[in-house]
Amino acid sequence: MYKFSGLDKDTGHQARGKKGVLLMNLGTPDEPTTPSVRRYLAEFLSDPRVVEIPRLVWLTILHGIILRTRPAKSAALYKEIWTENGSPLMDISKRQQAKLQAQLDEQGIDAKVYLAMRYGNPSTASTLQQMHKEGVDEITVLPLYPQYAGPTSGTVFDAIARELMKWRFVPSINFINTYHDNQDYIDALAESIEQDFAMHGKPKKLVMSYHGMPKRNHLLGDPYYCFCAKTTRLVVEKLGLTEDDYVMTFQSRFGKAEWLGPYTDATIEQLGNTGVDDIAVICPAFSADCLETLEEIKGENREVFEEAGGKQFRYIEALNDHPSHIKMMLGLVEPYLK
């Protein structure tokens, strides 16, 4: 019989068995410059889940037209929202990471919180490799997209799977794919709206603006629209609003295809034109403020509303690192860590 001999007693496995939480968000350019934005957009818009157009056709359009013109325009917009701490999305995400870690420590839960971006830095692959080096064998992944969609949470799964396919030892994975109807999430949204109403008064219309998606995705089975509708219904019920008090819309459409509607900018313009001159806008699909909320909603859509005759426009900020948001994150990951 073959006998093992001379086997190194310290294989490194003794130091493993740790648990980690991986927070993931979309990403951001490293700098508000044209080259940095071009790199970011090239990675983002090359994802086949993000743009479902025949590959060769789309890559020709992307590299032949879009990446030649859009990066400079987007860089100018990023400069408008950039802070002394850098990208708002990155700054907020780091605060979320730190505060969730503090909550785990306070609860006596032995787990480390990591942060990665689906596009840009810190990359999914490099963060997973760091977790592996630090002995993490059980990973709880929390994509910070409340409503599951293929181009968001789905592509997070893709990126993780692509990296783990290269590993000899695959860790245990807990993947939280959606939390659109999580009670703590609904309560946090309702609380932020109530605080705004208490401070500024109830507006004539609450606009709940979600990130857009091509209508084709919905028809092919993506549940995103239904999840957005359920989030809206639960928040409205929590606040006791009537159908006349709010409207659900979709923003950030791209290209010429039909997207989920009604469109946020067109709705806001119509409200202004019809005498609804006092509105508040909240973006429940965004866990952290970013270009789409700070520039598109707080900037562009405010101008659309005012030019249409609107007088009072206010944006209710994302949940960001608010204590109720961190509490929700803790509630989502805690069952996998004890």
C-alpha cells in the first residue's frame, strides 16, 4: 500500500475557514477625466448583459462611435458631482463598508466586510483574490441593487463565477439576489420620505424614479419591473398614500429602443405643464447617490421641471450610509454569518 511521507504539515489550510461579506455596486471612473471615463464605459458597455445587441454589431457601434464621443461628455458631468473625497458613489460605498463592519463587530460576529465594483476599481476579481489570501472560505455576496435585474445583480454573479472558475478550491457562496420587499428596506425608504415631508411639507406629487431597462428585457422574463412595482406598492402602503399622491417612473434610458415607462423626464415635464408645481423625487433602485441621481435627477430633471413651470423640486437622497440602511444590510447578511 502506498504511504504518504514527507508531506509538509503546514499546507496553509489551517489558517482558512474565515467568513467574509462582499458588498458590490456598479462602479465609477477613477477620475473625472476623458481617458478614465472611456476605460470605465468600455468595460461597462461591453457587458453582454448590459447591452443585448448582437455582439459584432454592438462592438462596432461601441468602439466606432460611442467611445469616441460619449467619454468627454460624461467626464464633464462627473466633474460636476466630484467631491474632495472623489466619486460620490465610491465615497458612500466605503462608508457603508466601514459602518457595516462596525455593526458586525458590535454584534460579536467574526466576519470581514469587503467592497468591490462590478466595473472599475476595486475589481471583483482582485477583491475575491484578496479574500482568498486572507483565508475567507465562506462568502456572503450582497449586490447593492434592491430590485434584481439581469444587467445588475445578474452580471455580479457572472463576474464572480468567471473568477472562481480559475480557482482550484471554490469557496462557499451565499448570494443575496434581491431585497426589493425586505421589510427593513421598505421601512428605511418610508422613513426617508416621511422625514422629507416633515421638513418640507407633503408635495403635490411624489415621483418614485427607478433606473430604466429596455422593455424587451421585461418581455423576455426579467423580473425587474415587477420588483420595482412591488417596492412601490409596499412603500405607498406604509405611508398611506393614495394613487393621486405618487407616480412610478423610469429614468436613464439609452439608445432608440423602447424602455420601461413612463419615462421620468417626460413625466416630470408633464407635471410641470399641468400645474403640479411641487414635487419630490426619490430613486429607490439606487443604494448610493451617483451620477444618475445627483446629475440626472437633481440637476437635469430639476431644469426640465422648472422650464415646464414647476416651482418646488426636491430630491430625496438615496439611503447611502443612513443608520436604517446599515441596519437593513446587517439583517440581510447576519443569518449567513452566525
